[in-house]
Amino acid sequence: MKDLKDNKTIDAFEKKAMTNAERQKAYRDNSDTRRLDMRISTESSIQLSSLAHYFDESKVEIIQKLLDKAYRDLLDSADFDMERMLHKI
């Protein structure tokens, strides 16, 4: 154990502070999300904000729920064609 009065010897077990780049890399490596940057119409932006406010959720949560529902509806539709969908990806 290190002497508490010793201010000259480095502590071998002390964690060094991470740089901003190191923190950002750790965040990206541990995240199960992907970044999506896009522009939408003003009307759509207002609608998204209204939905987020109404349901007391973030815009990201609203978009994810809308996408999940649209995807499930597509998979459940009678004329769904998996090959067509995979070919377009």
C-alpha cells in the first residue's frame, strides 16, 4: 500500500484520465446504435416534435417506434416478398 504522505511515487494502480478521443472511441465501441444524419421537411419536423411532446418521449424513441411498427406491418402483410426486400439492401 502506498504511503499517503508520499507525493513522489506514482500509483501503479491509479487509472489515468481518458482523453476525449479515447472516451468517444469507447462509447462507439460499446454502443449498439448507429448514427443517422438527414434532413427532413419542416412539416415532418414539427410533426415529430409534436409526437415526442405528446407521448413524453424523445424524437429518437418516436422514430424507432414508427420504424418498428412499419417493419412489423410489412412482415405481416400478405404480399410481403423477402427476396425483394433483401435484394434492395
